[in-house]
Amino acid sequence: MARFFVDLTPLRQSRDFRLLFGGQLVSMLGSQLTLVAIPYQIYLATHSSVWVGLSSLVQFPFLISASLWGGALGDRFDRRRIMIICALASAILSVGLALNASSAQPSLIALFVVAALAAAATGFANPARSASIPRLVGPDLLVAAYSINQVVIQFATVLGPAVSGLLLAHVGISICYWLDAASFLAVVLASLALSPILPEGSAHRVSTLAAIGDGLRYVKGHVFAQCVYLVDLNAMIFGMPNALFPAMAVHYYHGGATTLGLLYSAPGAGALLGALTTGWVERITRRGRAVIVAVIVWGAAIALFGLWHSLPVGLGMLALAGWADVISAVLRNTILQSSITDEFRSRISSIQMAVVQGGPRLGNAEAGLVAGFAGTEVSVVSGGVLCIVGAVMLARWRREFWNLRAES
């Protein structure tokens, strides 16, 4: 049974990995409060899923450009220092969201702008954080380390939205932003205690734009990296209905903020269960094939979620989708980080982070726009079906990814 559960060896062996783990856990909990509060505040102001989706679309270019820039700098400077600076910037931006929400007439424009800047700060920091993990643990512990990383993320996505729903229902919107601002201090304190994480390689000898270009050319010649990005984009763009949760909470399930919190928490609940039981994932040899199958399960669960208007069934389907997603995420990160060199690690991680965090924003925009023209149910179901179709097409197009084995 022990081999069925997540391997905690990285936490036992690496002090710096424990620090990274603790700081990220607190910060992620705070960020999840804001993740629910922003679309809820926009929906209250506009009563439109289209506006909720557009808010994610506005954040997209900020996130992508900051991720690429942060990745280039992460291959030149101390990655620990980057995490500290970005955490302080994120705390200040969360204070701005709180002050706006507390005003007599909150500004929708200010909400869009500050949320976009917050996405940029997140995008800038994430490549350095992800690229640091292989430096803190040995190569034989990468699956375990990224599984633990997923435990942090998914625990936060379960508890954070549920708490946010309760706070929104009983306290108010601004408290979510204040708590998020405070949570970033944990990242600052944990990062200050880390040993310096200086990159290897020669990225420091070229300009930032040239370093970004080198990273993009590296990906152009790296089939497995391309497939990792494409399979995730396919799942997130077509199968990400989060922008529709505020409308579904009200019109499908006849609930309010508490129901909304449950919808946002459900994928994380399934993903947390998956992350805690990833011991068996280390024994998967056909990793590319497992990623494709996991994405197909995700798409099927999302489509079924859109077909049933029962809250227990809907939450169950979202949990199943989250379980499949975390299996895919652990394997995708392992495939990527075990097949690249440290010289490019932050830049490749920046593209990965742009995909992981940019894909859901594009997906929210797609879901909101389709719902605006064809209805909520059509948007959810069609997205799940297209996700399955995309995964099958990728498997047929890139047979080398479908046949990828662990020893490769």
C-alpha cells in the first residue's frame, strides 16, 4: 500500500524543498481565494458570463509575456531572488484589489487592470519556482517531487475556493483579497531561507530577447516538449468551463456563493485524491500514452458535467476531471523536466507555465463566448467533446509521443 501513496522522500531529504513546499502551500491558499472572488465580483457587476470570460482573456497577454521574460531572467539570475520580488509585487496588487472592492463604487476597469498585473506577477515567478525543483531533488525523485507539488496545488484548490465561497457569502469580497496579500509573505519568508539557486549554462552571455529566442528555438526542435504543451492547451482551451460557474451556480443549481465555492473546489478535490495516490504513477512506463488517456478522461467528465443539472453528479464529474488532470500534470512535468538541460530549464518552464496558466484563461474566454451565443450547456458539452477529439488527433499525429517510454 505504501507504494500506492505519494512518495514523501523529497520532503524528508531536502530542507530547501520543504521550504519551497511550505511557502507555496500558504500562497496558493491565498491565491485561490482571489481566483473565486474576481469572477464572482465581475458577475455581480455585469450578470454576464461573457464578461467573466473576457477578464481571463485580458490577463492572457500579460501572463504570457511575463512568463517568457521571467523564464529568460531565471536562466541568468538567482531564482530565489525572483520569487521574493514577485511575491512582494503580488502582495501589493492584492492590496489594490482589496481597496477597490472596499470602495463605495468599485471600479470594473480597475479590477480588470489589477487582475491582469497580478497575472503578470504570477507568470514572472512561476518559471523560476518550477525550474528550481530539479535543483533541490535528485533526478530519481522528480516524479515524487512533482507529485508533492501537485498535492500543494490541489489541496489549495479544494480548501481555498470553499473558504472563499463562505467568506463571500458571509463576510464580503475584500477580505479574500486581504488574506491573499498576507499569504504572499509566506513565500517571501520561505524564499529568504532558501540557499541561492543560481542557474547553470550561458544564458547570461546574451540579451534577454536573444535568450527568449534561444528557448523558443530549443522547443521547436524538441518534439516531446511540443506535445506536452499541445496536449495541455487542448484540454484547457476546450475543456475549461470555470467562467461559467457563476451562472451555473445561480441558474442550474439555484444556489449562491457557497455553491459557487463548491464548483471551484470539486476539481481540486479529485486532483488532491489523485496527487495523494500517485505512488503507482512512478511505475508507468508508457508515459505519453498515459497522458493522452488522462486528457480523454478529463474531456469525457467535463461533457458529462454539462449534461446533468444535479449538483452531486456535477461535483462528482468535476472531481473525476480533476483526478485525471493531476495524473496528466505529474507525467507531463516529469517528461518535460527529465528531457531538458538546466541551461534552458527556466525558459522551458516559462513556456510550460504560460501554457498551464494561459490555457485556462483562453478556455474561460472560449467558454464564456460560446455560452453567450449558444448557451451554457452547449458550451460545456461541446468543449468536453472537442477535448477528446483533440487528444485523439494528437496521438495519431505524434506517434513518438504516444509510444514514449519512461526510459526514453
